[in-house]
Amino acid sequence: MSGTWLAVALADANEPEEAADTASPMLDLAAGFPSDRTSERSRVVLAKLEPYRADVPEVRDVFDRFSAALDDRLKATAHRAVR
């Protein structure tokens, strides 16, 4: 999760493209781990990237991929619960 700290620092430094590139692999992994700590760090990173979402394609891609990964995880969880 150390990449989250770098992604936040890059977003704070007005480098949203680099922040998105740094955060992307971590967020992909985080979507598969239902832990409170991982979820909290993901929320922090996404909150820092949110102001750039509309204007920066790399940031928009991160949100799209992370949302899709979470949707897949929720569907898998629901499917297991039904069984």
C-alpha cells in the first residue's frame, strides 16, 4: 500500500496523470481485498484524484476501472451468498 502515499503526494503536487499511473495497480489489487485498511487507503487516493476526474483522462480511467472491479467483486459476493 506504500504506492498510495506516493499517489497522494503526486496529486497534491498537481501531477494527476502520474498520481493515476501510480495508483492504478494498487487500486486494482485493492478491489480484490476486502480489508478495512485497504479500503480506507483507496478512499483517500480516490478523494485526492476526484477533482481531476472530469478533465484528466488517466484519472477518469482509474475511476472507471476501479468501479468495474468493485462491481465484479460485489456480484461475486452476492452470487456466493445465494448458493
